[in-house]
Amino acid sequence: MAYIYPAPGVSGVQATLSIDIVANGSDSGMTVPALQDVTVNNANDIFSWTQLDSVAKNQIATTSTNSLGMNLVLEQVTFFGDSTASANTAANSGIFNLSKNKNKVGFSLYLGDVDDGTAGKTITGEGYVTGLAPTVSADAPVWVTPITITVDGDYTVA
């Protein structure tokens, strides 16, 4: 079996997220550093109904709601933007402004390598950055934020 093994700290095989602004076709994207965890959500909605001749509900799957959820340690340039990067790019905008400005982003999530040394899978799609809520405390003295990319449409796996 070839289990997905993101190998934290090992260059080239760890889970990696990159994002770009969809409206800017020449945006080469920005790699999001300092990911703590990643959750890929694919939740099918269910339509349920009852019938007089049955003791149980009938159900059928309908469209799904997709999103990526993660937590990351804030890195100032990536979070607030790099003023030296080309205008109207993800790197120039930063994660905070991508959310605030409601930019549609393209994303590419490399899940990591597999334990037999072959290439791992990548999940791509488009959506919106949301759910930012940076926090800091005496027990966690660096800023950390949850981040969600709410997917517009479906995932593509390659």
C-alpha cells in the first residue's frame, strides 16, 4: 500500500498550499508557509423524504459543499502582503487582503509524497479565503489563525 506521508520538515515532499488570484491569469501564485494542519472537506448535502408506506426515511445525495480548513502561524509578509511583489497578485495582496477584498483565488494543495517514494496527489480548485481569526496568548506567544478556503465548485485531483 502507498500511504500518503507528508513528511513534515522534509523539503519537496511535505504538504504544501499555494494560492493565486483567479482574475489575474499571470499571477504565479504564493506558497502559504507555516501550516499547522490541513483539513479537506467534502460534504454532500442530503435530500430526505418520508413516505406513508415506509418506516424509514428515504435519502439521496445532492450537491456537495467543499472547503479547505487549516491553521497557520502568521508570517507578516505572507499575511499582510509583499509591497515589492507585482501588483494584483496573491503575494502582493497577502492572505488578509485576499479575504477582505473578496478575491477569488485558485489553490493547489499538494498532499505530500507517498511512502513508496512515488509522487503524491494534488487537489486544486477555486474559492474564497474566509474564516480568519488571528489569536495570541501567553501559552501560544505567536499569532495563529484558522483559515478556510470555501470552494466554488468542485475539486480536481491530479
